[in-house]
Amino acid sequence: MKIKNALAFLILFGLVDQINGNIAMIEYESKGRILYSEVDLNLSACQPKEGDRVSFLKDYKIVTCGEKQ
């Protein structure tokens, strides 16, 4: 149970801003600021398209893909 809570704390939500090769640039908001994270698509659970909502681990991989806004 504690592991699930720790993982939930680490998962972020954002939008795929760009895809370059096997790297996706994710745009997300934190404390009122727009931030970016690069994640490796080879390690990710799904293959998103630009504009898709995703949940991800910062600077690591995408956990889930959603639909465009």
C-alpha cells in the first residue's frame, strides 16, 4: 500500500508537446508554472501523438496515454 502511495505522488499529468524520434517533450503545470519533461518513448507503456494527455514519470517514461484535449 505504501508503494502505491509513493508511486501516485511521483506520477505527473501533462500534454505531449513534441515528438522527436524516440523522445517526447511533455508540457505540464506545477505551482502555476509551465514546465517541460523529456521522456523516452522506448521505455513508455504507449505511443502517444502530439496533443495527447499522458501520465508520466518526470524525465523517464509515459505511464498511460489519453486522448487529445
